[in-house]
Amino acid sequence: MFEALLSIRSQAYLEGNSLFDSNNTAHSLLLHGSEYSGRMSHALEAARRRSCRRDGAVHCQCSSCTDFATYGMKNVVILSNRDHAMRIQSAITHFRRLKTQWLQRYLMKSVRVLLMSYHEALVGTQDTKGASMFAQAGEVDMLIEDMSMLPPEDAAGALTELEKALAPLLAVKKSVVTIDAFRSLHAWMHSTSVDDLPRFAIIEGMEDSTGPANNSILKILEEPADNAYFIILSTRPMRLLPTILSRLQKHYISGLRDEELKTILSTYFFTDASQVSSLQDFVLSGAGYRLHDIHSSASSFADSLTSRVPLGTGQLDTMFTSIDSMQMLSYYLEQVMKHLKANHESGSLPMVRYNAILTKIRESYQRARTYNQQVRTCLEGLYYSLLAVQV
């Protein structure tokens, strides 16, 4: 969505941001900000400018920038814990609804962010099942290429084939990184590139990794390759190890302002922006989530904790039905905390108990992410443990 942002912020945004400065020689970067702030788009734009065979101009058409225009470049590897299924399904929904060229490219880019985690640099780390997923990713990439040749209005059949091919990849629950993946990345970043392009490893969600992976990333940071860049994307940078954090050049990504969001939604998605509270809500709605029901469920959850009146098992089953991923768990708990804050401010939830509940929510969520717990099990256990908070 970076090109949409640039259409609003113009060249002045690039010129004023050191992330895109061609004289910026830092090889290890941290891009931090909230969910849906555009960290990935900024990282890929920074990679494009450093890969450009000319001067990195916004509309450059050199061979490298042409590949970046559809995210077909081969010099970028992405390891991410984002919910690709949610984002891709939302992109499919909007392309099917409007069939514009911009939304066709938006869908292609959304899919290829996923495919960059199946880069050839990582093939050697896979078992038989993993290798079959790499083969599946290759099939998806060919379908994307075929669809790019079609006018948007003629792409319905290709879109159906793409959805079928994507299904196995979107069903895979991948962890952020493994030691083997980092070893492969280290070797790839230090190898000689035939096309002389710089190489980029983009890691999203590193703060959720455990000790062995953190040790592997330190090796990469301590032994930087001459023509390679390492970019960490984070929503909670202070959870990174100090030894990692100290080696990164930090860039805060502020995300879309309200007016920017309204302009993008109305210009590219032909959507009444007055009905959308955030980009995240827009993506979730496009992916088929009933946000009204989720917000109502979060309100009931918070009110039950406030009053200490337990909800029935059947009601909990209904409330938790759509909370089916770590990303949705994060969103749901954010809504619960907003309602808890309102209850506290109204005087119905005492300060001490309010703070104790928030602390327990954050700790439980972090454990769930770190150890890849089942979302439903985590939610149910958290609810009953919060009811028992007595302070």
C-alpha cells in the first residue's frame, strides 16, 4: 500500500525520511510501530531504493524496480508471523468486488509477501512436508504471473485457480524463525550475487522468538555482509534483547493519519471511509470477520470481569468462535482492554484490580505467542484466571 501512501505524502515524505536516504549506510535496521502502520511496505520500499540501478526515483523503470513493482524480486527474503490468510482474503474480496488494476496489483503484492518466506535460500532447511510447500509456493507464483497478464475484468477464472493453490500455504502455521532458517539466511547474505544486487532479510515478530533463535540473529548482526541488509519489523521493540536492539538503526513508522486513511479508502477501494475506524478494521471486514459481533463479545468479556459474574460455557463458545488466530487474539484482547478502561473510568472497576487484570492479559498473550499455544485454549484459560483476580 506504499504507493497509495506516496500519492498523498509525495516526494517530500521520501526526502525527509532517513530510511530512504541513499547515503544511509546502516546494514541492520529496526522499523517499529503499531500493527498496520506500514512497516512492511516501508521496508520493501527501502529495499527497492537500495536495489535501484539508477537513483531510486519513485517511478523508476530499471530492471530491478520493475521487479519490485509487483514484488517479483529475488533479492528479498521475508520471515514473518503475520496472518497472511487474513490479509490475502481481504485483498481477494476487494479485487473481486471492484476488478481494478490497482487492486489486482495489491492482491499480487499481498500474495508475494507470503511467497518471499518460501525463498530458494531457505529450501535446504526443509523436511519432506516443508519441501512440498515450497513446490506449492512455486505453483502459486506462476499463477500470479499468469494473472498479471490478464485485464482485471478477465481475471475471474485465474482468481479461482489462485485461491485453490493458495489454500495449502495459508493453512500452514509457521513460526517466525528457526535456527536452521537463520543459518541459511546467514549463508545466503554472505554469498556472491550473480546480478550484483544487494540482499535483504526482513524479519517480522522477532520479539516473540526464543533464546536459540536470538543467538542466531546476533551472529548475523555481528558479522554483517558487505552488500546485505537485515531489517527487523516490530510492534514491541523493547521486548527485543538489548544486545540485538543496540545493533539496529531505529526508525519509527507512524502509520496512516485519519485523513490519509480516508483518502486511500475512497480513492483506491471506493469505500465510504466514514464507516471505517482503522485500516485494521477495514482489512478484517474484508476478510469476512463480523466486527460488530467481536466488539460486542469483548464488551461482554470485560463486563463479566468487572462484575465478577461468570458467563456460561455456551455463551463463551459463541463469543470465541471467530477468534481463530494469534492476530485475531491480539485484536480481541485490545478490544477487551478498551472496555475495561471504560469500566475503570466510570468507577465500576477499581484501579488496583484493573491494573492486575491488564498485567495478566499482557503476560498471557505473550506466553501464547512465544509458545504457539492454541488460541481457544488460551482465551478460555485466561478468562477464568482473570475472574479469579482478587486484588
